[in-house]
Amino acid sequence: MAAFSSARSAILKHLRLRANAVSSPFPSSSCWSSSSPALVRLLRFYSEEVRGSFLDKSEVTDRIISVVKNFQKVDPSKVTPTSHFQNDLGLDSLDSVEIVMALEEEFGFEIPDNEADKIDSINLAVEFIASHPQAK
């Protein structure tokens, strides 16, 4: 939702006209009022594009759980949507790196190292991947 809000703000910032401008590049500033049908269509289209580019959290959760359950060093019966890699599953830092690499392969994009270092649970993996526009 934060991505939509910032995208909406960026669009509105570029469309906003200065009230005291001497001349306007647009024929009439009233055509860009917040109730303008053209602006409403533009924002609706953009919001649908933004919403459409993110994966559903429940689908992401299911796929991540499947990847973690298939990891050789994990007892599948211990894997839950709230599992912490080290505390609940007994994985070390190298195992966590391997899980993140498996998630990169599963979702088709590279997770930057500074973000990968923060992913130490299924919850954090879901939050990051579900909000990433390149996740497939």
C-alpha cells in the first residue's frame, strides 16, 4: 500500500499546477482538477497496474514454505508461516544464505545482499518478496 501511496503522490506532484502561475502549459487548469474524468481514469489505470505487479501474500507464503520444507537440513514438520530460520529450524547463517538463494531462484529475481542479510524468517521473506515488483 505504501508503494501505491508514493506512486500516487508522484503522479499528483507532476500533474499539480501552481495556482499563481502566470501562464500554464495546459489550456485550462480546471481540466486537471481532482474530479477530472481524465485524471480519475489515469489514476485508476495506474493503481491497477501497481496492484497487478505484486504477488498475493498467501501465494508467496505457500511458495516460501514449500522451498523451506524442501531444504535438506530442515524438518518439514517444524516449518510454519512464522518460523525463524535459526531459532525454530536450527539453521546457521550459511544455511540462511542458501535458503535466500533458493528463494531468488523460485521467484526469479536477485535479492540485494543488504536485504538478504535481514531475511531470517519466513515472515520477513514473505514481506520482502510480496512487496517486490520483480517477483514472479
